[in-house]
Amino acid sequence: MVTIQCGEKSFSNIQAVFFDKDGTLANSEAFLRSLGQKRSRLVDARVPGVQEPLLMAFGLETSTLNPKGLIAVGGRRDNEIAAAAYIAETGRDWVEALEIAQTAFQEADGYLQPKAVHTPLFAGCLETLRSLSKAGLKLGIISSDTLENVRSFAQTYQLTDYLQLQWGEGLESGLRKPDPEIFHSACQKLGVSPNAALMIGDAATDMNMARAAGAGGCIGAGWGWSQPITLAQADVMLEQPAQIQVD
């Protein structure tokens, strides 16, 4: 059991720490902005007039990205459904609308692969993972991204030696953040109780998932976006990974 110190807040008897990926470990803001713009343009090519509404739905306005918006927080399926809904408003049948959205998303993916290359590891995160691992803590990633992208990110930035769990959307059918069963399942896989595990993330979905699961603590990652963020559900907000210390 380890005590984790985050500024003036401490968490005792901790055995595991889970990290979100995009916006927490991975600097994904520029990537997500480009991805949302590409998706909306490709949809608009088939359904003229929906580009601007889609950009707003994704949380993209001019050159800024809303860190609490759909493309930043939602999984791929959430974004596809939202895009299809805007397409359906033009009179398309639902099946056709969903096909248009899915095709556009797949094509957009091809312009920005591999994703890991475009979403670099934040400075200080590797050192934090090393420190926590050296203290005997079990570490994992719980992400709304696909499992394939989670694994690619971990391999690209040589994190696999520090991780005992990599969870991505689709790993367990039907589960998406903030379903607390994700956190329960992750803890079970590592052989720890939820109240002995911390969740570190940049979104309300991370905090709500962990809190509903009875986590030992919820730490807000405030370093991931150009716009400042606050998470009311977090026990503490941090401005840099180095603030996560083993006491």
C-alpha cells in the first residue's frame, strides 16, 4: 500500500492508479481538431450544409476546441451517432445517415494515421509512470479510444513495461465511460479493490465512472488543453504530472 501526494491532498493505502489517455497522457488537442474538421468536411461533401452544425456539435469553434465537448470526451460511437443525427435531419433515412457518417469517419482516419504519432506523450508523464511503478503500484490505461489505439500509443512511447492493464472501448462489449463496471472490471483484473485505486483523467466521464465505482480518489488532469478546465467531481486538480508524488 502506497500514499500518493497531490499538492495538499493525499491518498492513502493505494495499490493501483489508472490513467485516461487523450488529454491526460496523450497531447491530442491538435489531432482532435484536425480530425473533427476532416470528418465534417467529408460529411458535408455528401450532405451539403451540415459542416458548420457538425463542427459545433463536436465542440469545435474557429481555432478552439472545447475540452468538455463531444469529440474530446465522447467515444467514436458517440461521435458517429451525433453526426448521423445531423445528417438524418436533412431527410435521409437513419440507415443511410449512419452509413454516411461511418464512411466519412473511416476516410478521415486514413489521413491521420498512425494516431499515436500525432498524439505525443505529455512531458513529465513518463517520469511519473516510472516513479509510481518503482513504488510497486499497478498501473493501467482506461480510455474511450479503441483498444488498438491504446496499445499503439503505449508501444510508441515505450510505456508497456509500466502498464499492467490497457483498456479501450470495445474491449468489453457495450461498456463505455462513465459506466462504473469498467473501473470494477479493471480493478478485478489487477486484483485490487476499487477503494485502493485512483483515477486520473481530464473529463467528467473519468471522474463519474471512478466515483460511482467507489474509487479511492479522483484526480483531475488540468495540463492537457489550451483552455483551462475544472472538474467539480475531482478530489483535486493538478497542473502538471510532476505533482503526482509517492509520499
